Amino acid sequence: MFDSYTDQVCAEIRRRAAEMDDSFKTLYFGGGTPSVLPLSHLTRILLTLEECGHGGPYTEFTMEVNPEDLVEKGLPYVESLRQLGVNRMSLGIQSFDDELLHWMNRRHNAEGAKKAFQLVRQAGFENVSIDLIFGLSNLSDATWESTIDQAIGLEPEHISCYQLTVEGDSVLAHRLENGEYEEASEELCHRQYDLLCNKMRAAGFHHYEISNFARPGFEAQHNGGYWMRRPYVGLGPSAHSFSGSSRSWNDAVLDGYTHTSESLSVEDEKMETLMLALRTAKGIDGEFLLANCKREDVERLLREGALQQVGRRYRIPEDHFFVSDEIIRELV
């Protein structure tokens, strides 16, 4: 499977090399479990990018890793990733509560998560991100507060926190259907999000996007490109790409995946620009907002405190980030 996967990704790189733009040079290995891929296969992919004129060094080269993979493979593996050019690590820790990690079917425990973080630091990485999850009905406020405190205590440069969502045909969806799990109330999710925001602010993190917090200067460059609608090329099964005027995606199969695309209408582009920009602390250009939304809606939201004008830009203030989807719907 590793050979087949790598063969097809390398073939896709050669096939789509002309689509890749080096004006914003970042690379992101993620969206799944790339840390299970042997180093030899990862190296093949990087060499193919170089062969096609898109090799490093990259301004930002992020790799998502599972803590258990790092612990099992040890320091030599982590050091090898750095030698290959990875300069930013994203650890899918999710929680520091062992009972909750077991419920989420994670292989690592809290001790393993902390050990993985230590290995990353020991290997010399100076840009490390941690992923956490909140908004579970079986996650108490006390456990969530402890999780945030432990994450901050590790002193990462970046923390991403996502509210749990029930996806399609997932194990969690079946638990919900069988009455084995009850979705968290909006009140609980909102309360845990507010706790998160307050603690991250007190710790000196910049809340630069709804789900993302960074030490100043360590905001994710690659992800920032998504929110600014910069073109990108996604490679491999299930990967998505964006050209500026169209979106495309690969099938979610390993062997012989195909590539499908769709053009975006002018209205689609406006909607995306508004939705993505208003998820960020920077917000959106006022001229664009007023040209595409009703002035009376903008003025009403300003009066209600759901919008804020900062110079020539408009943004959703942090205390309204949790209900940003509703605010955006009112504008469009």
C-alpha cells in the first residue's frame, strides 16, 4: 500500500507540475496520518517535487504527526524529518485525558503525547503546533480547563482547537444513532470556547482565526493561504485543490483515483471571500463588504456589536467568533 500510494502521488506531481505556483512556497503533509509513511517513501515524494522544479527549501514545511508514531519510531525518525526539510510540526494530541483519548480510539495517552512533544523539541523544531478538541458531551469543563493548561504548559508556538462534529458514516455517527452518545449542547460548546479564548489570551497567544491561536509571528503561513483564497494544489487520494476560479478534488480511493473539478460563479467567489475573511481577526476590506452586503445589515450588526470596524476593515470581534456562521448568514 505504501508503494502504491507513493507511486500514484509521484505520478500526479509529474502530471500536474504546471499547476504549481512557487510565488507562495509552502508545503503541507496532512489531512490524515502522514507520519505512518516510511521515510524512504516520503523522500521519494520530495525528490519528485524537486525533479519537477518545485523542491525546497520551503518558507514553511508542515507535517502532521500522530504522537504514537513519534514515540514508536523514536528520536532518529524525528531528526530525519527535520533533515528532509520539515520545519513545522503539527501534533494531533486532541486531549490530555486518558479516558477521553481511549473513547476517541486514539492509540496514544497523555504521557505519550507529552513524550512526543519532547522528542520534537529534542530534534530541534522551533515551530510546533498542537491540535485539541472540545465540545464533547462527555468532556467536563474541569477536564477541558486542565487540557488547555497542560497544552499551554508545553509552550508550543501554535494551538488549534476544533469543536467536535459528527461526520457521515463515522463511528461517532453510529454511536449517536444507537443512543450511545448524546451531542453536546450549544451552551456547553459556547462555554468551553469562551474558556479557551480567555485562557489563550491570558497566555499571550494571538487569536488570529476562529480555531487558531499563535505566538506572534508563528501564525500558520500555509493555512493562511486558504483563508486568503490563494491557489493551491492538493495531491493524493481525497486531496482538494483551488485555482482561484475553480475547485477540484481527488476520489477517496487508493488505487487509480480520479480528479474532478467545478468552476466557481462570481457569487460563489464573493461568498467564499466573505466567509473566509470574516473567520479571521484581520477581517475583510470595508469597500468589498459594503459593495456585496446590504448597508442596513452591516450598520445593524455594528450597533449590536456583532461587527467591528477597524480602520478600513470590518471584523467579527472575538466575543462573537462562536456565532460567526450566523453573523455571516445575516450578511449574505
